[in-house]
Amino acid sequence: MGGVPSTPSFSGGARTHDTAEYLIGTFIGEKSFPLSSDYWQKLLELPLNLHWSSDRVQQACLHFAQNNCYTRHLAKILIHLSWCLQECVSTSDASSPAYLKAINAVYVSSVFLKHLIENTKTDNFEDLYMSLNESEEIPSNVPKEQSVEHLVVNSVLNFLGRVDVSSDTYLLHYELLNFMLVALSTQLLSGPSLGADDIHPFFDAAMSQPPSLVNLAIRKLLLNYITRPRFPLKASSYYIFSEGYQPGVLQRVGSVAANLVLLPLNFLASSSNEASRSPLADNSLNMLLILVHYRKCLGMDHLKDKINYSSPDPLAKEESFFENPYCKALENARDIEFDRVDVEGNAPGGPVVRLPFASLFDTLGMCLADETSVLLLYSLVHGNSDFLEYVLVRTDLDTLLMPLLETLYNAPKRTSNQIYMVLIILLILSQDSSFNASIHKLVVASVPWYQERVLHQTSLGSLMVIILTRTVKYNLSKLRDVYLHTNCLATLANMAPHVHRLSGYASQRLVSLFDMLARKYNKLAEMKNDKMHMSNGESKEGNSIQDDMAAELHIYTDFLRIVLEILNAILTYSLPRNPEVVYAIMHRQEVFQPFKSHPRFSELLDNIFMVLDFFNSRMDAQKMDGEWSVEKVLQVIIVNCRSWRVDGLKMFTQLRFTYEQESHPEEFFIPYVWQLVLSRSGLNFSPSSINLFPVDLPLQDNVDGEAEKPQKGDLKGNGLEIEVPV
């Protein structure tokens, strides 16, 4: 890539005026060219097939940063980019010179804009110099009331939304998405919670676009994700490639020095073994997640217009946020098949995004091994009630659930945030009774990724119980994360009243879950008693340790009670349909005995021991020749299930856990999204410039090591909560 001999200085005074070297040298130099100068046509019409080393690119960026405050060449090339894109939208001919100019403009803009953002020294990004000099003659086709960033974002979104991806337009689509990632990367320099006075020029421009354009953009980004267009390797119309398909254009700015995104061919070269990988789909999803999770607080001036501060209502003074139009568009998206009469996508509240939910469902199922797809699924099932309803009525729920459960099974190889998101999705789904009923009717022929034992003809509900209890066991030994325990138990509790023909293995795992938590509880109780005898209240430090142990003991008391309520719900509402659960409880009945007199558990255990007494007495009444076998015991249970009456059991209110976001979800989601984007997009941002999350956080997938421990910005206790009924 950098094999071309070093060239003279960037000024290029003695050079031919129509070479790429001269034109780029002039662009970064001291001389300012007006918008109407024919220089811009030369710069944008000439194939920029330079092969510069990263050091030369860095040097060029430094020259540009030094001179841009006088030349305003960044603002000018962005205006030309906007004009080129407008021309591309108006013509259906992808061989139009406007496409060549647009690609050159977006390349050059991305290189130097990224450097300026990384090295800005002001909070409001004045270093970008996005306005023209007052002495500059402004052409009539540049709206004076519209900022440069608004103009270019409008043009980019308009092109992405209106122009279909084809072999001729693929490259421009891809590079515009890369440009938007660069433009929106100003967020990396600040914290996740934005005040009304915080400025992010391109974000502010994106949020002020008309709803119709926002809908177009969201629809196209999701369609790109669904259709997963591939780079046309056999296409010969890409003039930016020299012979042998070697990429040019400033050697592609991707290193810390300047390198920002890889050409599709370079990208595919390192990903050729991934059959479903689509760089365009990946970056469409990256941009979608960044836009959807943006959040900005309203200032007091805005609130005065909405709130009467003399109002006694305490809620009146709570923080308020700008409505994110991209989030709203995603939340209001509708299935294209739902109402074919409404071909324009009009709803009572105005136009909405129409999507093929069936294709979106299938694509998610195919891609859920990827963390960004898990985050998209979360955004849809949490925010879009129509999509959630669509998922719940599908008869092939295994399409989504199997990859999610496989992710939990491979928890040691996944990040903690990914595990949390999967558990929250399962919790949201389990809030629906029809879902809980459906998963026990859907039988999975085999589970090839489950290694502990062969699982044949297992219901999806049984597999969920197996994986969730296994996740708790892993958490007890490795992560010891209370939030993760709570999520798993909440989902199991929601499922419990609807359990139907739970498998023997799943039933054993459920009873073993109580045993695991009981052993943890007993160990904590012993440690607490030992500390009490040793300290006798003399040391403040000792008292603090005792308080911590008491708090942890209380937490595990709650966990044990939830498991007992899960077992009670199964026995109360569906005992005749779950003989394997009865067998598992009978087989391990000794684990319940020590807690029979515990004040928090006694009523729940009374029910369990009533069931045990009933079936133990039936067993004792049987005359047996030889030893009891599992099959014989089960047969007795099945026969006596018919005569079982629930009347004697004490009825408890069903546990129902629901999920709610906290008031500041951006504190989790914005850093999380950007960490995912940086690890997947090819956008390498200088670590020293990142303030959004700790720079020592790994930006690459943690595939081989253990799952990351929660860090600042992790989901635990930061961005999300579970509402638990009393």
C-alpha cells in the first residue's frame, strides 16, 4: 500500500495542476478556493489513486487542521458533497459524473473530518469551522438559514433513503455510512448524558431532519440489514481501483493516524470465511443503533414552556428529554403485511415506517450470534409493541430462542453486557402468557451445541429451564452477579404457572437450583455467625463486614423464596401435567427439610410437603416385587396424578416480573453501542480522545477468554432495572 516513493511537499507549486498529488496538496494548503472555483471540479472528478503511508496521511491531516480555519475547505467540500448527492438522487444513471464526485468528496471529507474530531480542543467543536467566512460569496443554492452540517446530513440521509443499493451504487452507500459514523463520533469525546447546552453538530443536524426523511432513513437502514447486500466483486465500474483491484484514495485512513474505514474489498478479504457477512448491513445497523439510542436533556428554557412551576405535582420538575425522531420511528414501525390497504404507510398519527416483519424476524434469527443484532432485537421487543406482538404469535419461536439460549450456554465466551441483554429479552418475552404456553408445545429435535448430555425431542420450554438454571450455576461460581440471578429467576417465575410436561432433566435442574442456592445460603449464614462470635461488636470494620454479609444473606433468602414459589406455581397450576417435577422433588426431598421451619419459607414448604406426603403414601401403599426403578416410580406418580386434588394447598399470588428501563438508559446504551461500533466497523478512534467510556475497556470481541467483568458503563445497576412485585 505504501510502496510508492515519497513525493515532494504538499504545496506542489511546481507540479502539474491536474494530478491527484497536487490537488490534495492544494486542498490541505494555505490557499482558500471559493465554492464556485473550478478547482473543486478538478479535485472531485479526478480518480484519487494515491498510495500514501499512514505517516503521510497523518502529516496531511496536521497541515489541513492548521489551515482549515482560514480556508474553510472542510465546509466547502461538504457543501460540494451535498450538491453531488442531490444530483445523484435526481438522476437514475449510476455512471453519472456526480457519483464519481460524490465518492471522492465523501472519501476526502471522512479522512480530514475524523482527524479534526479526534483532535478538537473545544467542547462545542468550533475547531471544525463548519461555517463559511463572512467574505465568502454564497451561491444561491446554499440556503443561508441552514447550517453546513444540516445541509450535508439532509443530503446523505436523502440519498441513503431514496436510492436503492445496486452493484453500481453499493460503494457510495457504504462510504456514506462510514462518513456518518465519523461525523457522529463527536459523541466519543463526551459523557453519555447530554445537557441542553452540549453541542454535537452532526447529531443536532440529524435530530432536526423532517419526520418523513427520518422514516425513509430508518426504513432503508433496516432493509439493508435484512437484505444484507454483498459487494459486487465482479463489478468493473469502480474507477477508484487500479489494475488488480488495489485500493487507492490516500491508502484508506484506518489507523490511529487517520485510517478510518476499509474499502469493501479489503474488508471482505479478512472476512471471506463468513458467509453471511455484509459490511453494508453491518454499518447500517451500527448507524441505526447510534441514532436510535441518542438522548439529550431539555434545558430549563424549554421546560418553562411545558411546565407550570407553581404546580404542586412533584413529577412536573423531573428531567425531560428531546424526543428522538429515530427512536420514535423505530418504535412506530409497522408490518408491511398487516394492512395492505394502507399502501402509503399512513397511520392516525401520520406516516410510519413499513417493514417486512417476517424477513426481519428471520434475519435476526440468523444473526443473533452477533452482539449488535441482540441489541437491535432488544430495541424492537422493548420499544415496538407491534413487533413484540408479531414475535409472540410466531409458531417458530425457536428461530429466535435457540441462538439466544446458545449465547447463554456459551456465557464464558461472551461479554457480560451481551448476557444481560439476552436475559432481558427472555424476561420481556416471558411476560406474555401465550409465549409461556407456546414454548412448551414446540419440540426441538436436537440441541447440537449442548455438550453435557444428548437432548432429543426436548420442548423449548424445558430447554429454557435447563439453560437458565445452568446460567445461575455458572454465575454462582464465576461472576457472582446478583442482577444476573434476578433476571434468570424472574424469567423462570413468569414461566412457572404455564409449565407443561417439563422434561425429567429440566425438572432435576430446577430442584438442583434450590439445592445450589441453599448451599450458598448456608455458607453465608455460617460465615456471618463466625464473624459475630469473633468481633462481638467491638470493631467498626467488623460491624461493616457483618452488615454486608447480612445484606447478602437477605438477597439469597429472597432467591430461595422465589425458587420455592416457582415450584409451588407448577404444583398448584399444573401438577397433573408435570409428573417429572413431582419425581424430581420426591427424589431430592431431603434438600427441603432443613428449611421447613424457616419463617420466610414455611408456608411455601407446607405445600411442597403436602404433595410429598400424598405421593409418598401412594408409593408406600404399592406392593412391589423387587427394587423401585425410575420407570416404576414415575408410573405410580402418573397414575396418582389423576386423583390429585389441589384443594388442600394454600394458594399464593402468582409472581409476575416485568422489565422497565431506568430514567437514564443512555448511561448504559450510548457507551455500549459505541464500544460495539468501534469493535466492528473498522473505525479506529484514538484511545486518548475517548471520554465516553474507560479507554482500558477492550474494543475487540472477547471470544476465547472468560466473560468480561462488569465495568463502568456495564448494564448492571446502571441503565436498566427489573420491576419486582411485592
